[in-house]
Amino acid sequence: MPMKQIKGYQALWKPKDHKGHFWFTYADGDRERTADLDAESFRIVLEMLGTNKPIFGDHTTASVAVHWPQGKLSTCGWF
């Protein structure tokens, strides 16, 4: 499934199981659940969803991407 724009989400963390999942609400109105994620993956996805940039996602892989308008992306290097 290609990534689609996410307009909303719901996060559920289950401390007893030490895992959680998301419900993504896409721009087209579809609402889909991700697979369960471990604590680190859950934190990373939650952090990315918290940005005010357009977010795209794929619930089948729990992948998310942040889109910056053209010309507004800054680059950095690893040393």
C-alpha cells in the first residue's frame, strides 16, 4: 500500500504488555490500525506525528513520513 496523508491519529499504549499501536485517520476518511510496536518504535512514530508538517503513513507497516514543502528542507551531514 502506498503512503497516504494522515489527517488524525489515536495512540494506544499498553503498559502491561509493553507495546502499543496507532489508529491512522487518512485524508480520504479511511481509519486503519497499525501493528503493535515496541516502546522505542512507538516513541519515534509518536514524535513524528507530533509535527505540524504534513504526515504520510502506511498502517500495514506502521511507517510514517514527514513532508516539507519544496525549498524548505535543510540538510545536514554526519561526521
